[in-house]
Amino acid sequence: MHRQETIDTTVPLTARVITIEVISRLNFLGSVITREGDSEEEVKRRIVLVKAAMGGLNKIWKDR
């Protein structure tokens, strides 16, 4: 049986002599990972990237 443990994320975690910094978001391999584990910020980021790419394509399509 799997037992789930709760970890207090408001204080830094120390493992042996290394202190691990607690962060609210991480950009990992091009994807945004948040502390809460939701994907809202990642979806918004991708929409902005698509709008920028489509803006560049509109210039090409209008020239034809």
C-alpha cells in the first residue's frame, strides 16, 4: 500500500549538509512546473509563443 506524506514547503529542506531551496516555479526542459502542479501558467506561456509565431506567418501570407 502506498503511503502519502505531507511536506511543509514553507521552510528550506536540508539533506545532509546541502540546503535545498524551495521555489514556486521551475522552467524544466522548456516546460513550466509550478509548486501546485497545475498547468495554467504553462498553457498561457504556450499561447503567447503561438501568437508570436503566427504574427510572423501573417507577414508571409499577406505578401503572397
